[in-house]
Amino acid sequence: MYKTNLGNTPSSLLLAAVFISAGTLHFLRPHIFDSIVPPFVPMPPRTATLISGAAELAGGLGLLHPATRPAARWGLMALLLAVFPANAYMAQNAEEFKPLPAWALWARLPLQPLLAYWVWRAGRR
């Protein structure tokens, strides 16, 4: 298996890019993410958007270096757990998130554990 000089595989580089890109989008297009924050979250939607965006950026960048990879792994696992209610909220209230089809919102829920597994594997030293 190919690895860079920092021990990154193509898979871990792709995962880091996914989180870095998603985190960046939280800052470039925050209104999109604000709209999916469930009403029961105990902070303003913009605050939740910026915190989760910063966490995605930090986690994605953390995956790139062996010294920070384990912390990034745990941080991203916690983030995935924390944002799961927003994903479930979207699926349960699909009519509010048109033009996204309801089936797609429901289909992405089982992908969350697969993403968590990918983070778990990539986050090893």
C-alpha cells in the first residue's frame, strides 16, 4: 500500500480532504448549515455551524500528521456523534429541505457509521 512520508494513505488523504472541504464550506456558506441545526440545540444555529466547521477543519488537518492523528480521530468521532441528530432531523423533516429528496436524507443516515469507521481506521498512527 502506498504511503506518503507522513504515513498517509490515499484513503486517509481523501478523508482529510472531505473534512477540510466540509469545514471550509461551513464558513463560506454558513446559511446552508444554519438551516439544518435542530431547534433543540442549545445555541444559536450560526454558533453551532461555526463550531462544527472549525471542528471539521481541525480534524481534517489533524489527520495529515502522525502526531495529531489520534487526537483528530477522537475529535472527529465525537463530531460525527454530535452532528448525527442534525442528519436525523433533516430526514424527519425532509419537506423543509427541498429540493433534496427524502430518500437521500434517509439513505445518508446509515452512511454515518461507515464514515466513523473510516475515521477510526485513518486516525491510527
